[in-house]
Amino acid sequence: MKKSIRIFNNLLTILLFVALLFVLISVFFSNMNNDETNIFGYQFKSVLSGSMEPNIKTGSIIAIKSDVNKEELNRDDIITFLTEDNTVVTHRIVETDKTKNQFITKGDSNSANDISPVSYENVIGEYHGFTIPLMGYLLHFISSDMGKIILLITPGIILIIHSFIIFLIIVRHLSHSQSKTNNEGNT
């Protein structure tokens, strides 16, 4: 019985550690998605629409090279840019206008070009093919208020339950030891 309890306690401790590690990584990626944090010159962005299917799957995380020379971008390059309404979009360049310093873009699965041209200054970075499928959904959820609440509360609840179980085991062990000592003293 003691061995089973010890194994259970060790597994639960490992689970709590993994949960804490997951929360730390999630918060790190969540913060990266909301600001201009660069890792080795790359930013990570969530893709939440299907406009670039099948090349970039909906719900993916992509890495974009943020330090890019906009004048060297050409037709068929995939760029991430900021629209007039401050939405981050990743689409393919279908036409360049070097005289006006702008690009005409289009999502691969869209039937028409984007309405507004993209000026050089609105280009955030260039996509070079690094994708993590489905992680964008998780990152988007973690960035939401509900996701942050769940990430903060869940490990705390697990930790409280774990502490309560350990407390009960110690109390039970002490009372069992106490009754055993009393029984030995009575004989």
C-alpha cells in the first residue's frame, strides 16, 4: 500500500510539474503572439483563417522572418502584414509595384486579390515554410481571457487537491502509528 501511495504521489508531482511547465510555455507563446518578440529573428503568428489553404492549414502557428528587406520581396513570396484595420494577415504576393513601394496580395484559396495594396511599411515579415499544425487554436485560446483564467486556476486546483491528499495520507499514517503505539503499550 505504501509503495502504491508513493508511486501515486510521484506521478501526481510529475503531472503538476508538467502542468506548470505547460502554463509557462503557453504564457510565453501567448505573450510572443501579442507583441513584437523575436526569437533568432523570427516571430510566431497564429493562422486562424483558411485563406492560405492548403499551403498553410487553418489553426497553425507559423514562423515569419521579421528582419526582411522589403525591396527584395517578389511575386510568390508569402508575407505577413498589417491591414488598415490593424488585422495581421499572411498572404502571397501576386504583384509588386516598386515605384509605389507596395504589393498586391492574395490568399492562395481566395478567388480574388486583396482589395487594398500592402505598403512596404505594413509588412511585418516573410514566411519561409516553418509551420506547427493546430497549435494556433491553442495559442489563440490561451491568449483569450477565458484561456488565461483556466491556465491560472487549473494548476492551482490540482495543487490544492494534491496537498489535501498528502495531508490526509500523513494524518492517516500518524493516527495509524499512534494507535499502533497505544496497542503495544497496552500489552
